Amino acid sequence: MRAPAPPFYSHAVEVTAPERWLYISGQVGQRPDGSAGADIAEQTAIAVENLQRILAGAGMGVEDLVKLTIHLTEAASLGGFAPPAAALLGQPPAAVTLLIVKGLADPRLLIEIEAVAAK
């Protein structure tokens, strides 16, 4: 029996012959100037933009993501997180683990995304 297809992630991603692996530390909803997004949707967009910049610096893009671990500080944030994440993280989607955590390093932060990419 097959698990139902989720909207923004894959149950599994197979990497058959990568030349390079990139492990990306957790990216948060904080801009380079230190300001944080006002809500979960804005922080998600900022975190994904930060992730995209790191990928681009390595000559990769969201299509090279194979695994994401997403930390949210509130379960109520799921509704505000999913639409921007699905729109920004590419297709086919990566495998994802989503956790609800008590807090992040800065209390203003609502999301942290760490990633693994292969190309």
C-alpha cells in the first residue's frame, strides 16, 4: 500500500550518482541585516531565500534539494508555512521531516530549515 502523496514533499528521494553533496545549516526567517519577518509566512519566505542564496553559491538550486528538516515553534504555524514553502521549494519536492519545537536560538524566530542537496 502506498502512502498518500503530500502537497509539498516527497516520501522518498533517491540519489543515484551524485558528484557533490551540500549540507546546509539551519536557515531562519532573518534577513542579512538582522531583522526578522513579521509572521510565519514572511519568515518562511526569508528562510527559503536564504537557502536559495546558499544553493546558488554552490552552483545548485532548489531542484537539487533531497532532504529538508523544518523546525516550527508553533503547530498553529502550519497553515501559514505550507503555501509559501510549497511555492518556493521546487519540484520534485525533497523528502521532509517537520518538527514542532519549543523555541529557536532567537525568540523572534518562528522557523528554521536545514537542508541536504546533491548534484
